[in-house]
Amino acid sequence: MSKPVKQIHLAAHFPGVNNTTVWSDPAAGSHIDFSSFVHLAQTAERAKFDFLFLAEGLRLREQNGEIYDLDVVGRPDTFTVLAALAAVTDRLGLAGTINSTFNEPYEVARQFASLDHLSAGRAAWNVVTSWDAFTGENFRRGGFLAQEDRYQRARQFLTAAWELFDSWRGDEIVADKENGVFLRDPNPGRFDHHVSEFDISGRFDVPRSPQGRPVIFQAGDSEAGREFAASAADAIFTRHGTLEAGRAFYADVKGRLSRYGRSHDELKILPGVTFVLGDTDADAQEKAQLIRRQQVSGQTAIRRLEQVWNRDLSAYDPDGRLPEVDPLVGEHTVARGWASVRMHRDPVAVAAEWRALAEAGNLSIRELVIETTGRQTFVGTPDQVAEKLNEFVQTDAADGFILAPHLTPGGLDEFADTVVPLLQERGVFRSEYEGETLRDHLGLAPVRRAAVAS
Ligand SMILES: Cc1cc2nc3c(=O)[nH]c(=O)nc-3n(C[C@H](O)[C@H](O)[C@H](O)COP(=O)(O)O)c2cc1C
């Protein structure tokens, strides 16, 4: 029997000012004006996307003690943005990244239940454990939780939030005007939750929302993160955006589901990806090169190098050769708050690899950084990109994509106008929304009560 054709899920990542965007392009707009959010959201909805996605940055990243202004310079608050977008969209899902390390379940559950009400069932929560002590200094709880503790807190946080969401069944409010009865059940919302991280009880004050619970996303990549996702998430936002890495990741996390009594389709794998479109393949490749050069200025190249080397390398010429000196191992003092720093877990090995690459290709610092960091995922004509996206999904490297355009806010327009119709023609992407809620768009069954892995 041949495999059924899978439908592709598509989402739009509001990119802001980031290392994937080009703020200096004449067509780039504000990353903070509401009109920019509206533009991207309405384009995504016009193209029948599943949802709009917001990442969360809780502290401005620094380099040599200064804010690094080619990176995310200020992201407005997730709930405020998503609530406002609920009012200017009808069907588009609204997904927000909110960490479980510095918040409390009661306030986060209230916020998501409220967003789910205001949007008529379109809310999603990307549960992340967030970064390091540097990020945590902003918060009253402050400081750093070791990785094991962060995931323990995340599991307990989500379980507590679920108890709050489920504390209302959904049929308590009758508002019977004739008989003067507002509540059928005088006792909704009760919760009582006592675990090592939370000792809370009371009544949850937001009645059951349209989806029951927001759709749950997860975005950590460690063993603990993957297990957390397999036990509890409806979707994963992943960085594994190549065919090979995507397939390996997909098989790995889907393989974990049966341990939790869950089926293959209950967890969607959605890599964050970029795209560059052109009239011809050569045109697209040329554009992609240009965008990479815009994204990695000489100054940016040195900064990216410093993130591996953990040394001030400002005296180096970006068009010159890599430093002979090795990275400083230990606590990172030069670049703070960066995901990429945390990913280079063995900086000396990374430096050796980069030196070998630079030598083999006779690359300058800037050329090497362009080569090794953040290559575009899908580059080609709309037809080529549609074909490639479909190949990823049909061969189980992904269930769909969270697209990060390189321009804010108009970077999705061309994709919506050219690639989406081609996917629709191929019968792998919807032409109209079929359901009302985000859960419907993602093909997820209605909420059933489940346990997070302990
Ligand atoms: C694709 C991806 C996106 C992430 N986005 C965010 C984010 O927007 N905000 C945040 O605080 N952490 C984000 N994280 C970080 C996670 O919160 C987590 O702290 C980090 O990945 C460490 O967990 P891990 O070791 O399981 O990967 C992201 C992680 C991944 C893999």
C-alpha cells in the first residue's frame, strides 16, 4: 500500500532584528511597530498558514560588555502582541514562546487561557526552559537552574498549568436569566498542586477556553528536551532543517512517542527555516549570496568568531586569516546571552574544524563565517522551493515549517503569492481553512488529559 500524501503545515516566524534578517535593506521596516506584526500576520492568514510564531528574548545579548546591535534589539511582550493580533486576524493560530524557568504556572495559564478565549481557540504555547544565569538576572527568581532542574521545573510547570486549564470542564456557566442562575456548578476552578517546584492551591479564574488548553510546542534539543516533547508537546520547533538531520531528528522523537501511549501523528515536527526565491535558480543563488553578505558584515564576522573564541578579537581583520591562538575554555565572558555560544560546547574542536575549512577553501574570517553560520535552507525558483518543501514532508524530514523571512515585515509576501499556490496545486497544502481552531489546522485531536513524563 502506498503511503498517504501528507499535508504540509506552514507557519510564519516574526523575525524582528536578528541574525537571520537584514535590517539594513531598504525594504526592511520596523521590528516593533504594530503595523509590522499586522502585515506579517495578515499575509500568513491570506496564505492560509497554520500560525504565526513569536520567539522570546528576555535579555539583550551582549558582546564585550555592550549590546550587540546587529542582533535582537528589543522584542515587545509576547502576550500583548498576540492579543492585539487576535483582533486583526480570524483563523491564524497565535503561538508564543514563554519560558517555564522564570514564570509561575498560575499567571502563564491565565494568560494563555485568556488568549485562547480572545482568539476563539487559536493559542499555542512554546514551552522553553530558556538560557542562562545572565538571562535570569532580570528576574526576581534570578539566577540559573541546572539543565536537569530546568526540565524538571518545565515538566512540573506544564502539569500544573494543565491542572489549571482542566479545573473548568466547560459547561459550568449557564447564565440562565429566567431562573437567575449563572453557574450550574458552584465549585469550578479548584486546584491543589503540591510538588517540589510548586506548592499552590486555590481557584483558577479563567473559565475553560475554546481549545481546552493551548496547543503545546517545545524547542529544546537535548535528551531531556526531546523526552519532554515526546511526553507532552503537540509540536516541536527544531533547528534540524536539512534533509538528513531532519530525518534523523524526526525518527528519533517520533520513536519516543509510544513510551507515552502516543501515536505518530500526535507530535508535529516543524523546523525553523529560511528561503530565498528567484526567477531562475541562478538568480536565487545570487540573491542568497548577497543576503548572506548583508547578514554577515565584517564586524558581525568578528563577533561570531568571538563567540567561539571567548576572546576580544576586535583587532583582527575580517578579510584576513583566522586567529592562531586557541579559544579560551571556561566561563564565557565575551559574548553573553547567545544561543550560538551554548551550542559550541567544545570551542577548541570548533576552532580546529573552522581552521581546516578556512585552509581548504582559502577563506577569510568573513567568508568562513558566511560559510559556517546560518546558511539559507531553501533557495531556488518558487517551483523548486515548493518541490523541496514537499520532499522534506513526504520523506519524513518534517511535518511542516516555521518560515523566517529575511525581511520584516514584507518578507513573506512573495512566498505567499508564488510558492503557496504551487503547494496548493500539488494538493499538499490547504486552499481554505477547514477548521476554526489551531488544533484543527494542525490536525490534532481534541485535548485529552495526559501525564507529562516524570
Ligand atoms: C529551535 C529553538 C528555538 C528556541 N527558542 C527560544 C526562545 O525563543 N527563547 C528562549 O528563551 N529559549 C529558546 N530556546 C532555548 C530553549 O529554551 C532551551 O533553553 C535550550 O535549547 C536548552 O535546552 P536544550 O539543552 O534541551 O536544548 C530555543 C531552542 C531551540 C532548539
